[in-house]
Amino acid sequence: MPVNQAGPAVAAPDAESRLYLREEELDRAVELVFAAARRFWRAAEEPLEARGLGAAHYRALAAIRRAEPLAVSDLIARLEVRKQSLSRVLDDLERAGLIERRPAAQDRRQRLLKLTEPGRIAERAASHALRERLGDVFRAAGGDAVAGARVVLGALAAEDPA
């Protein structure tokens, strides 16, 4: 069965039979997580590739938009990336005229990041495509499924798993 199709629903007769914890179910879940991530990013490929950008560029633009002006050190912490990797991404974004780097008023050694108007447009286009994709999937799944998915995704994203 292709990874993008849901398998038949299996109802657990009682709390003791946790069928979703069987090895084959967990393997299927791993496949689904990776397939979902690949296909989710495909939604933003067109607006990003039109500007010569990729997922790393988008993540930086989106994080900056949500907290600008944003210190480079704070962006590193938010994205959980190495300084060297982020430096390449920021250099690309600055060369493309999508961000500005300026010294902070209180500490001139600290660099603050802001989106330029073209950066705002690029981020908005990719975010719109991603929100549209999520909206379609959420509508199809329904509120209870979305709530459950948020719990699972939140647990996967947590630094210290429960």
C-alpha cells in the first residue's frame, strides 16, 4: 500500500492491546512522517524555487518574520542549527536582498535580522502555499484528528520526549 494512503482502521478491543505500538505499525508511522514532510514541502517548492530558495531559506525567513528584529544567536537557537550552516543561508538571503543584517543598538557586536520588502513577499508566498496545504488536510481530517495530530507532532518536536 502506498505510504500516502491510510490503511484500514483497527479498533483496539481494550487498553491492553496497543496495536499501534507493534513494530510494523511503528515502521509504517516512520514512513508516513517522512513522506508527509517531503510532500508538505512540495507545496512551497514553486514559490521558493522561483526565487532560488529552499526549505532552509524559508525556515529562516519565517522565523525572522515572526520575531523581527531577531538576533542571529536567537535564530540559531530557534532553528536548532549550527552557526556555520545558518551563515550560508543568511549570506544567500542577504545577497538576494531578502534580509538586512544590522548591528544592535545596545551591543554593536550582535547582528539583528530584518526582512526586506522582497523578503516579506517571498516568505508570504511560501507560507501561503504551506497554510493552504495544511488547511486542505485539516478540513479533510476534521477537528478531532487535527487535535490528535497536534499532540503527536508536538511530542515528536519536543526536545525531551514524554
